[in-house]
Amino acid sequence: MLPSTAFTFNERVVDRSDVYNKHIAVGSKFQVILGNSVEHIIENTFNKAKGLENVIFGDSVKIIERFAFHETGLTSVTFGVSVKKIGLGAFANCTELKSVTFGDSVTEIGACAFDGCTKLERVCIPDSVDIIIKHDAFRSCPSLNYVRIPKQYIGRDELKRIFGENIRGPRHRLTTAIYTGIDTVFEKRDGCAVDHDTLIGFTGMIRAYITALQIDGVDDDGRLNNVKKTQVPRDRRRGKRQKLIL
């Protein structure tokens, strides 16, 4: 259920003064609607607005600057189709945030963008050769159990750089990972490779999907096992193979 109080912003560039002008009562629960004319959200615009529970992104929002939604009460975020850049710590310490879905236009996820989102369970990042995910983007997110990431970020070092050291080991809840854009588990493509030791240390991992490959379980030492081909569903109406949707 959405909060009963909604505030709409239609300025091309939204900053903290625009929020003040709405006279939002301290401690009240509210949602924000960013109209289709909004393109840019300035740093700290909604910083520490703990009553902010939902935001609806218009189709024109391109840039979200650093700390724009830091320490808000957001529970889920689905970015609009035009969002390209998410700045440093933009959604850090949103401790009620549980899921994040990015649009296909995103090209940069800033350092520590979602650091400290302790209830974050699900992250879906589109498969794009142009996307840059900076260090610790999802650090200190111990509730993560599902991640979908592009092929260039496969590997232990990349996963640690993005998700932080605490993603490894039995305390972490990550059980499902989907890597998009790789067709076979040992294939090298564009300098990317998935090898037997890719998930060493991820002892909580139950499933990993690599395009049309499925890996069930991880050995005690973290090595992949029971690699199986999975069928990509056929679109009966067109007689073509669909993309694997997991």
C-alpha cells in the first residue's frame, strides 16, 4: 500500500529547496512522484527524509547525484527507463530497502550507492557492456539472496569489489546468482571467464545461473558442481527462442 500523502515534482532539476517548498511535515510518511519533465536530482535532495517510503521515477530522469536518497525509508526502487547515472552513496543506509531494479539505460552505479541497505534482498542489473559498477556499490548488504549481474563482473575479485568482503562465507544469505551474457561455463569472451574457483568462499550459494547454464550447489571448498544445461523456453507464437528469464 502506498503512503497516502504524495508530492509531485515537475522541475527539470530538483534540489533540496524544492523539497523545503513542499512543506513536508517532519515525521510524516509520504511518497514522491517525479514527473516526466524531471531530468536531474541534485545531491542531498532527499537526504535523511526517513518518512519517504516510495518514489516513482518519470521517463526523463537521467542523473541521481550523490546522497540524493541517503537514509530514506524507501522499501523498493524501480528506476525509470532513462536513468543513466546513480551517484556516490545515493541510496546508502536505506535500511528498509528490499529490492532494486535498474532500467536498461543505466551506465554507472556509483561507489557505495547502496552501502548499508541491510534489508536489501534482490538486485537486478541489466546486461550492458557499457555499465560501470564502482567499488562497494552494494557493501554491507547482508540480506542479499538474489543478484543478477552482467558478464564483465563475473569472478571473485569483482564480486568482492562490488559487494564487499562480507558477501563471502556462511553468514551471508546469497543463494542465487545470475550472470548474463556467458554461454558456457568455461568460455572466455571479451576477457571474461567463469572457472571452477569463481565462487570459492561463497559457502551459502545454492544456485548460480549463467545464461542457459545452471550450477546446482557449491562444494565445501566453494567449487562449482553439477553443471547442467537448461532449455531456453520457445516462444510458440513466433517459433523463436526467448531469452532465459529467471
